[in-house]
Amino acid sequence: MTEITPAVPVTWPGGARCAVAFTFDVDAESPLLSTDPSLADRMGVMSHQAYGPLVGVPRLLDILDGLQVPATFFVPGYTAHRHPGAVRAVADGGHDIAHHGYLHESLVGVDERTERDYLERGLEALESLTGRRPSGYRAPMWEMNWRTPGLLHEYGFLYDSTLMDADHPYELAVGTDGRSLVELPVSWALDDWQQYCFVPGFSGTGLIETPAKAIELWEAELDAMRACGGLWILTNHPFLSGRPGRAAALRDFIARVREHDDVWIAGLDEIARHVRAQGLAPRSLTRPRPAAEDHA
Amino acid sequence: MTEITPAVPVTWPGGARCAVAFTFDVDAESPLLSTDPSLADRMGVMSHQAYGPLVGVPRLLDILDGLQVPATFFVPGYTAHRHPGAVRAVADGGHDIAHHGYLHESLVGVDERTERDYLERGLEALESLTGRRPSGYRAPMWEMNWRTPGLLHEYGFLYDSTLMDADHPYELAVGTDGRSLVELPVSWALDDWQQYCFVPGFSGTGLIETPAKAIELWEAELDAMRACGGLWILTNHPFLSGRPGRAAALRDFIARVREHDDVWIAGLDEIARHVRAQGLAPRSLTRPRPAAEDHA
Amino acid sequence: MTEITPAVPVTWPGGARCAVAFTFDVDAESPLLSTDPSLADRMGVMSHQAYGPLVGVPRLLDILDGLQVPATFFVPGYTAHRHPGAVRAVADGGHDIAHHGYLHESLVGVDERTERDYLERGLEALESLTGRRPSGYRAPMWEMNWRTPGLLHEYGFLYDSTLMDADHPYELAVGTDGRSLVELPVSWALDDWQQYCFVPGFSGTGLIETPAKAIELWEAELDAMRACGGLWILTNHPFLSGRPGRAAALRDFIARVREHDDVWIAGLDEIARHVRAQGLAPRSLTRPRPAAEDHA
Amino acid sequence: MTEITPAVPVTWPGGARCAVAFTFDVDAESPLLSTDPSLADRMGVMSHQAYGPLVGVPRLLDILDGLQVPATFFVPGYTAHRHPGAVRAVADGGHDIAHHGYLHESLVGVDERTERDYLERGLEALESLTGRRPSGYRAPMWEMNWRTPGLLHEYGFLYDSTLMDADHPYELAVGTDGRSLVELPVSWALDDWQQYCFVPGFSGTGLIETPAKAIELWEAELDAMRACGGLWILTNHPFLSGRPGRAAALRDFIARVREHDDVWIAGLDEIARHVRAQGLAPRSLTRPRPAAEDHA
């Protein structure tokens, strides 16, 4: 098989050593409804998820505005339909709004028609609300199939932020004819879900960490990424990190990040455009094949 | 669909910036028995749960009395039947006693007749023991169905403390004719169960945190809530937080909270009456519908 | 139903405020073999469990000897058969050896004949190895059925250390004619299993805490128990706490405990004899009955 | 049955009190593919695993090179086929490369022909890439059956690093005629998987610890092992500990270990040769038999 090569470092604007993006997945009710529609019958858990757009988003927008930091919000189409005010407020704040499925649907094992439907419904929901077509995509649950990048390219997306095989952004080859998608890679360690999420019967075992612990984890990775010159992307969920104590700790952390003069903070759309402008050679990722084939 | 609007801040008595309530769910054996009646055959786990009313409640009452802090105790009817002495001691201490089901039954998927039976049996158990009809309710496992608020209103409850979509209390609309219930929202982060509970074969994975960690989490949320002006409700379980080390740490924490001159500490009954007196416009929450309907 | 009354404080020797016991459950392979005999085919996990008697026990005995602290070791009969040298060393060290089932069998749902067989085989294994009949018992997994205390009394045990409904030791009524068993209660928070144990496919999710965290938890409970005047029992497993770093931290902790002049450290046999000499009135515990019966 | 005897201390070169080995399991995609081949369809999780050879291995090799510390890399044959560049870089760095299955296959319940096939395919993959036959083996998931040691000896391996019943290395008897394999024992506490790994639908519950916590745990065990005179083996996975913040913390930790003048740091191959040269009497481990047989 063809060997996969590592992503290579890129240069950042203004002599910054590394790039930083704060991203927010405004999932609200959608991950639960796509996993099990009967969860809609549970008023308690629905209210837990609604906290995100109702309380978390305005609070986080205030924080970003106060610190003058641009961010990217990944918004399932369903969230735009059910909570249009929150999504409009994000758009009014000038932040990047990107695609995150219609109902936060899993892309594992779906057929192409279904996957296109998720893409189209999500696009329609965001465009009709904000008047702008999103340039970015993130797969629900950070999981896509091998067909997904090709579809994203076909639907005109500039970037995806789902994969985990690099510290640096790269051009992800789509097919073999030079087409590509800017990939802005993420990491499970830089996600508030693992630190805070508990939804009985849906997610989590009951572990709920302190904001101080979560941020210690994220800051350790950031400090090391500054030395590596890569792209550090944090992912928070307003239904989790919008809670008062967590939001306050995040605000203080973002303020500290701003103080670093070697860091470029930007929305993922701007970062993707910067990467695209560098004209990187696309990387080809290949699906692992059964062992019998692979060493033939 | 109709957009849900966020709850809005209320004013607090005496110029306090935020309100604080310490609440205790005196579950004892009931959550286990309603989940699986055969757990009654396990003498060990029954003794673990009985620690709550037998040891935890008296210890916690002493602490509250020593600090002159009023609290709310949510008591399943079964606890009142099996451990009447503990529940009488709570009443004698002047604390708010509220409804928490009869046997801590799940309200997910039950029919109306069954749900009414839970409400009626719980009311009967508390009234016959304390001579007072409770004004408050909290759904077992913080989970209700969409019918529940209407029933609570019909049975004369003033407040519920189950939902999670706000930092501020609000009037929860019941039907469309202006009736409402005071909702005093909670949060998974402000619950000792996730920090301490381990009952093999019933709950928990084995994670047991230190009291210092639990209280660091709660205090971080309180400090931020003081800035937000909301209502901060802590939920402890006497079978967990009644253990000596946890109770001592909780006592020291409550003592620190009392020192804040911007905080109003009260039972939920008193807080609910204060909220009711403000004449807030009721908020309507709506059940999410299948995606196909929602963007029609 | 008859109300259960709380255990009451006892006085301790020499004016001590509280009693402390360090206990060790020498489970080795037995919990795995009784859960699933095919686990014997896994050489790796068997070696993990064998670490307890082979390495942990000698190391812990050295620590106890160096600090001149008596302890209680709960030994399944199977451990005595498979690792007789380790068990003889415990006996030679002058420590209390107590019953812990034959193969660490669950007592949930077993019939009386089976339960008697476990008791008899465990007794036979310990007596034939040490020449002494154990006076104490602890149910595997800290779980017994309602028949167990009667059987323990019949087989001549003085004490049990399994239940969790008190901070103080008590006489547990067996039947209604005044017979009783000394109960020395335990707590999930005072057990190293939840802090350290990971055996893939058998126990644990992967969480492994630092010794510092485990001991912070235990010490917080001890400090509070000193104020409560109760009995503080720590339970460690040699296959876990016998590892070098954990044993070193435990050693330092025991040394600190010894410095408290208000604490009486003893084996559970000695503590049980002290309790028995106080002539306490037996407490009756009753099995919870279905709700329908209970409020009749 | 025959009693198992504990491993005994060995002497270390140059008067060192204990031996230290840093080991890396370059699992990449293999554990997922052997557990469920359909996981290959998930591009996200495949990219998560590929981070190990693509980014983690080069970064860790740089760290080892900078500190001039030799290490051992356990490499499934499939990793050598799919990521030959990473494996060649390990070999070029002069590190010990050892066998870790072909596709990280479980050895539980497999028949002999299958197990031989795993061994042969793994050997072929490593030899054809590096030109050297590995002298060491580690069973995938640290789990082998009772046939495995005999096969390892037959295939010419000098050492295995899978079992957990000792702090000291030992000669593991293979059969009854004096043949043996050097065993270099490990511990679940000295593995980054439990601290960092989260792969939804495959491993972990969501717990992700900070590098500081992981290293506090490892360092506590090391400090105590120095006093015990044993062999301390740390196991890291490049797809986990190769992330920037974790790698930086590991680098600082290795640097501290190097400062200890009582510690001998070496690859497991060198340690195994040192152990072999001591001419230790082989230890016999025996499979536990059903209880009925064992006390016959």
C-alpha cells in the first residue's frame, strides 16, 4: 500500500509561532434526537440541552466580544430551526458559522443519498437563517466515512475540522486529480465533552471535572503546541461550557492566551483561507485494508 | 415552531446579588427498589442506603442548625414510611420538606394514571407524617415528562426543581391560559451523586472523588453565579454527603457561603414565594418534534 | 414496619476518641475465578492477581512490622490453598486472619446449602493452614443476604465487617431472641479498589488514581471520624496497594495515623472483643418490603 | 498444588539500585482493526490512530535522541506494513524493536495454529523491514494464554514483557526441563492508555487526565521502585503520548529520571541480556485449577 506521509508545518501570519481557534459546537438537542428520537419525551434532558443556545451562547458571545476574539460556531441545522435567535446572535457577532450536520447525525455506515440529505438540509437551514453559505464543516462526533471529504468538496466547502492525524493543518486530497479540502485537525484532549458531560442514559459515566482541571489540560497542550508551531483548536459546547463557573474559567483562559505574542487567534474560516493560500501539496489518506491484503 | 426564550434575571431580597439553596434528596433505599425490587435481597446495599436517614440526616441537621441555615429536603414517600424519625427531625428543624416521588420512580414513559398514583402516594406519606402538604416537587433522577408540570400545578404545587435550562428561576407555563409553576433550575455539576456515588450493580463506575474536589467544583460555580445574579442550588444526598469527611467539608463550605454578604440563603419554598411575588410572565417550553416536522 | 434505629457511640480504650483498623483483603485470583472460571486461561490477569500474595503481602507485612501496627487480613480459602506461604506469614506476624469466602463467592441469590458450603470450605482452609478458627468474617464484595448474619452466628463468628449503615460498631441482632453478631461497618470511600483497580474485562473502566489522591480521600474521612468518635476501617488489597508507590504512601499515612494520640489502632478481632464487652443492645435491621406492603 | 514462589531481586550494572525502561507500543490502527474490522470505515478514528506513527513517533524519537536515552518499541507487524517510515526511523535511532502481534490480536482463546500465525506474520513484517529478528515480545493488551511462553521460547525470543506478578525481572520456566524466557514485568499503573485514551465506541469512558497527573502517578511508583531495587517499565503509546503537551511532560520527566544516579536506563533487550547473564533459577507459574481440584 502507499505510505501516508505526515502533515508538514505551515507559516503563520505576522510571525506567530502557532495558530489558535476557539470553536463551539452548538449541539443543543440534536445529538440526543438523532441517537434516539424518544429522548424528546424527557423534558429534563431536553432542558439540559436547551441551556446551550438559551444561556450558554449569549454568555460566550459576551465573553468573546469583551475580549475581541473571533471564533467558529458549528451549528447543526436543527439548532438553527429550533433556536434561531441564538444562531442569529452568533452571526451578528461576526463569528464564523459552520456546518455540523442537520440533526448531528452519525456518518458511520450511511449511504450516499442519506449523507447528501444531511449536508443539504444543514446547508439550507444555515443559509436561510444567516444568508451566508458556510465554508466549513465538522462531522458530528468527529467521525466521518471515507466518502465524506469528496462530498464536502463537491458541495463547495473550503475546510473540514474533524480529523486527528496531525498538529498542522493540511490539504486533504479528494480523489486523485489534485482536488483538496483544507483539513484543520482536532484532538479529544481539547474538547469539553470529556471533562464535563453527563447526560444519564445518553453520555458519560458521571465524571464531572472542575474547570481548573479542564483548563490545565488544555493549557498544557497549548503551551507545547506553541513550541511545535501547529494549530491548536479548542472545542467547547455551550450546554456545558456555558455554565457560569466554566464560562468564567474559559474567559480567564482566553484572556491569558491573548497575552501570548507568539499566537495568532482566528476563526477557522480565516485560518483555512490562510492555509489554502500557501498552496500545499495535498496529502492522501487511505483506508486500511484487511491484513491479508495489506502485506500482499 | 415557536422559539423558546431565555429566562430573565429576577431581583433578590435585601439587595443580594444571588440566591443560594442547599437541598438534600433523602433517597435512602427507594431509587434501588424502584429500579429493581430484588435489590432488597442485598443486605449490604440496603445498609449503604440506610446510612442516609440513620446517620447522614441527623449529622446534616446538626450542621444546618449550628450555622442557622435553612434548607430543603426532598423526601420520597417511602423514606417517610421506612424512616419516619429522620423525616420528623427534618420537620422539627423547620426545614422545607418537598415531594420526590413515592419510591423515587422514573417518570419516563409512564401513563397518567401511574404518574398520579406516584404523586398521590408521596403526598399522603409526607402529609400524614408532617401534617403539612409540601409546596415543592423534584422529579426523581431530575427527569420528568411533558405532562408532569401540568399535574404538579393541578395538585397544588407552587414550585418544581428539576429542569436545567436556566441560571435564573422562572414561571413555567402550564397550558396556554396563564397558569404556571415556579421552576427553580438545577445542574448536574451541583450534585454530590456524580462525585461520590458507587453502588455496585446499580450506579457508578467506581470513581469516588475527594470532598475537596467536589467542593472546588461547586464553589467555582457559586462564585461565578454570584456575578450572574442567578439561583445556585446544591443537591446533596445524605447517604453520600452524610459521611464524616464529606459532611465536615460541606459544613466548612456552607460557613464560607454565609460569609458572602451578597448572597441570600433560603429554602426553596421561600425562594419560590419570592419568585412568585415578582409576577413574571410564564415561559413556554415545547417538546422537540421530529426533524421532518420542525422545519416544515 | 418497625423503625430501624441508628447505632450509638461506644467508648474506646485508654480514652481514645476513635478506633482505627487497617484491613487487607487478600483476594488474589479468587474474585475472578468465581465470577468466570475461564479467566483462569488468561495468564496475564492471573499474574496480576498473584502479585498480591507474592509481592504485596510481604511488603505490607514489613510495613506493619516496622510501624508495630496490628491489622486484619481477610483471606478467601482459595488463597490459603494456592498461596499458603503468604498466609502463613500473615499468621506469623501475629495479625488477625478472618474469613472472606472460599472463592470470594457472591452471596446474592444463593441457597442456604451453597452458602453453608462456602462458609465451611473457607473455615476448613484457614483452620488447616493456621491452626486457628477465625473470629471474623467479611462478605465478598461487601454484599450479603439477610440469611447471612444468622449463619455467621451459628458458625461461631464473633464479628462481621460488611455493612455500611453506621459510623459506630454495633451488635447486629440475629433473630429475635437476643443473639447478636458484632458488626464493624465499612464504607466504599475507604477502599483502594475504587481508586486503583483496573482489570480489563473484569473490573474498572481504566481510572487509576495517584496514591496521593487516594490517601487524601481516606485522611479526610479519618480526620472527621476522629471528631465523630466512630470506627474508621480502611480496606486495601495487596494486589493493588502492594505496588511500590502505593505501599510507600500507605506506610507514610499509617505512620501519621500512629502519631495521633486520640486514636486506637487495633485488629478487628480486638475491636470486636472490646465492643462485645460493652453489652450493647442489639440493633434489628429489616429487609425493605415492596411499597404496597410497607405503608399498609 | 505446587506453591508459586516470588521473584527475587537481581543486581544491576554499575551499582544502580534499580533499572528503568521507557517502552512505546506503536499500535496505530491495529488494535481497532483486530477488534472490529469495520472500524476501518471510520475515517476519523483511523486518523486518530495514525497520529501515532505519523506525528508521535518522530516527536518521541527526537526527545529520546535529545536526552540520549535508549528505548524499546513494540511494533505490531501491521504497523510496519502500513507505516514503514516510522518504524525505520525507530530502527535508525538504534532502539530496540520488539514483537507485538501482527494486528495486535488477542491471544485469549485462540488455537495454537492461529497463535503461531500471529507470531510468524509479526516476525516476518519486522524482519523484512529492519533486517533484524526481534529478541523481545509483548502480548497485545498485556494478555497471553498459558501456551504463549512456550511458543515464544520456541521461536527464539529472549524476553517477554507482559506479566504482572513481580517488581523484579525473572526467568520464566517454559516446560519442566530448565528452558526459560526472561520475563520483564509491567503494571497497569505505568501505562498511558488508562490516563489518556478515549476512542468512542472502542475504548475509554471519556476520562482524559492531565499530563501532570499521569506523571505524578508514574513518578510515585518510580521513586518507590528505586527503594525496592526492581525494574520499572513505563509503557506509552505514540498516538496518545505523542500529543504535544504529553510529549513535553514526558520529556521533562525522562530528563529528571536521568538525573538520578542510582538508576540504570536501558532498552529491554539490554536489560534482558543482563538478567539472562545472572543465571537465575526459573520460576514456574501454574494455571489456577477449579476450586474442587485445588484443595484435593
